[in-house]
Amino acid sequence: MMTDTWEKVSCHPFLDARHSFLITRMFWLPGKTWQSHNEFGDFCLLKNRKKIEEKEIEVARRVGGFD
């Protein structure tokens, strides 16, 4: 679930085996018709914006000698 807190860093498709036909998962044939029987999802790496901001402030304090 995407909110203002989370930001996508990188996303890559993966084959959703549960919603794809067995035969089209087992064998690959060129063409959109064959591959249209497969379902894909996105596997995404997310980062927490709030935590990144907190860490940046913490590091700035340490580097700046405010700690």
C-alpha cells in the first residue's frame, strides 16, 4: 500500500503462478497471445521517507558536532 510515508525505490515484475496457466508457465513461446495467459505482479523495494529524514538529521548533527 502506497502512502505519503512510502516511496518506491525499484520495482520488477514477477510471474504470479497462482493466476497463470500451468502450460504457459512451463513453456515459453514468442508472441503476445501465448504470454497473455500469464499474470504478473510487481515486486517493489520501498523506503520510508520519515525514517530517511530522521536519519539524515541524526547524521547531520553528528557531522556538525551538535551531538
